[in-house]
Amino acid sequence: MKVFRSIILLSALLLTSCSGVLYYPNQDRFYYNPGSISLAPTDIYFTDIVQRKLHGWWFPSITTPAKATIIFFHGNAENLTSHFMHLAWITAEGYNLFIFDYPGYGLSEGKPTPQSCVEAGHAALDWVLSHDTKNLPMIIYGQSMGGIIALRTVIDKRADINLKLVVAESTFDSFQQIARHKLSQHWLTWPLQPLSYLLLSDRWAPTHLETLAPVPVLVIHGQQDNVVEPQFGEAIYEKLAEPKSIWRIPNGSHTDIFWQHEKEYRAAFLNFLTQLDLNQSVRKNN
């Protein structure tokens, strides 16, 4: 009985702690120097709606003119000094890249919560809009935890931006559902699945994913992903309206799409972008 009570207490603490199951920020460590791959991003500081000071890196396209701007909502853990590597290679292909840290990550002030992370997403889009004098097409790319933040952000802001594409990689669209799934994976925590609905809220999760249409959405999910299992990508894909695409990476894990597989998915992604009509804006007016 004492063990059971301890499990319930531990699960409750994990499910309600933003620094537990949901977020693993690091504010102190500088992981990778962009200079090591001959890149020199500009430090960007901007504020969100409650005046938290947030930090980002702006990587201009190495070739000009730029084709589009990619805003990267990075995944959980660490900070942007590790996550930028996921897409930094694309600046050599004619795309601007903006990556930012959520509250509590890296040099960004505050504490990460579902609400504060979405507010940071709003502020990041607003910063790009205010500095984009050419009204370049915008591509929103969300990876892992960044995917649920990105999806909610674009649903909120889609009428304001020249949005060309949304990419949802290795992600999920419900805090409650993924928490329930994780609790179901061990016999000790299996009975605690209802806690995912009692102690977690989807108030800041994306809803009505079909309303992203007519903006194309690309879902990418490794079929060997044991962090966010493939079923979560499938659930997102099913909820979307056309135009939508899904890449099921046969041997893909959670973060390896562009660095493993002999880098074939870099070429595939560039080809996918080429097929888009970047000269035509796709707007959704409410």
C-alpha cells in the first residue's frame, strides 16, 4: 500500500510539473558553436505579450535572394544551441532560418508552460513579420514538443502571416493523450492513466487542425520513434484536411531525419519545397 501511494504521488508530481514530464530546459550550457560549421547567426531579443525577454538566432540565407523564411519551433530539452543543427544546413539552399527559445530555455526569461510557450510562438512570428520587409513566404517547422506549440501557434495566427507550409515532425497534438499513453506502458502506472485527464490540460493544445487548410501540412514521423510513437503522427494526419502529406520514415527514430539515412531526406525536403508555389501567398482569413 505504501508503494502504491508513492507511485500515485510521483505520477501526480510528474504530470503537474512543467519541469518534469513536459519540459527539460537548460539555461546554462552552450552546446554547439555555429562557427564550427561556418555560420554566424544574429542574436535576436524580443518580448512576448507579458514582456518576458526571449532569445533567438537569425540565420540569413547564404544565397540571395532568399526563397522563404523558416521559423523553427525546436523540441524539448537543452536549448537552441543544440537544436539549430537540425535545420541549419538549409540556409545554404536559399532559406532564412529563425530559431528561438521558449521561456526558461537558454537566454529566454520565464518558466515553460503550455501557455507561455504558445505566447513565445506568437511573439516569434510577430518579430519575423515586423522585420520582413519583403513579405517572404513563411514556413513553420515544429519538431517534437515544438510541434504541438507550432500547430497551436499557426492556428491562432494563420490569418496574419504569408504562410506557405506547416511541418509537424515527430510530434503530438494532445498533452493528455501522450501522458496517458506513457502511463499505459508499465504495469505499475497503467492504473494511473485517468490522472492524465485530471492533472493535465489541453487548453493550449491545437484544436480543429482541419482549419489549417488550404495551407499544406507535412507530417513526418519515424516508424521506430520510441519517444513520440508513430501513432501520434498518424492521429494528426487523420485530423488534417487536404492538402496534406505524410512521410513515414521506415527506420527513423526521434530526431535523425536529416542526419541519418544517408541524408536522403534533405534532398526530399528540398524537392518538396520546390514543388510549392513560393510566389503565391496562401492566406486564411477568418
